[in-house]
Amino acid sequence: MVYITVRYGESQREIFNPNCKTNVLLKSIKTKCKCDREADIELSDESGNIKNLRDPSLQHKYASELLDEREIFVLLKVEKTDSDNPHILYKPLLQTDDGVLSDEFLARLAVKGNETQQKRVRSSTRRRDKPSVAESSKDHSRQNSREKNNDKLKTGSKSDKRLSARSKR
């Protein structure tokens, strides 16, 4: 049987079936763990490694492809700061003293929040620098047609030489 366990609240646990798309799993977790409807949530393993299920490119993948079966996760609340230097904060929704929320765990969450924001900044700058897909495909097709024309000219000149050699005989 495939399942994952999500820890939250005061040492509470819920079991979920990851054989569904990630956006469906996150909605189910929100409902079953009594999270605010408007809250953004995420999962991390017990070491503080964020699973990035909120990533738009992963929303239509099955959670079972991204999560190991029978793994235990900590429920996180995702908060975005509105300051001049915006970044993402991950806050564990687990309130326990059993050693899971160690300083290492919290430090890893803080680093991941900063890395995620830096990745987003870098990717948006790359998009501005790169030509669009349509532009690059036009350039590629132009280059292919130039190469074909050059090939025709080369083969045409060879056939012209052959014809002139035959006519001389």
C-alpha cells in the first residue's frame, strides 16, 4: 500500500495517498489538516528538504513520482515577504519537542527560501535575454534553407563540370 504521512500541529499525523496529481494532494492536505483555505502550503522531509510541490511545472505530475512511499513529511506554511527585497519564508506547522524542528532543520528551510527566490530572479533575467521560441525557430529554419541552397549550388557546379566534360568528348 502506497501512502505518505504528514506531521502537523501538536504531534498530529495524517496519512495521504500520493497516487494523485500534486495540486490535488496539496488541496487534500489543506482540508484534512485544517489549514486556512487561502494559505500556501508545502512539504519537507524531516531533514528540512523542501519538496517543491507548489512548483507550477510539477502541478500536473503525480505526487507518487516525486515523493517516496511511506515517507514522513512536515507540513509547512509558505509566506512571501512584501519588503523591498522579497523572499519566501517557510514556517513549519508542527509544534513539537521531539527533535524534528532542530536548528539545522530551521536553517535549511531559511536557506531554501532564499534559493527559491534567487532562482526565480535568475530565470526571469534569462527569459529577457533569450530569443523567443518563435524567433529561434525562424532563425533555425533560415539557416537550414541557406544550407540547402549552398548544397544545391555545390551539387549543381559538380553536375555542370560533368556536363562540360562529356560535351568535350
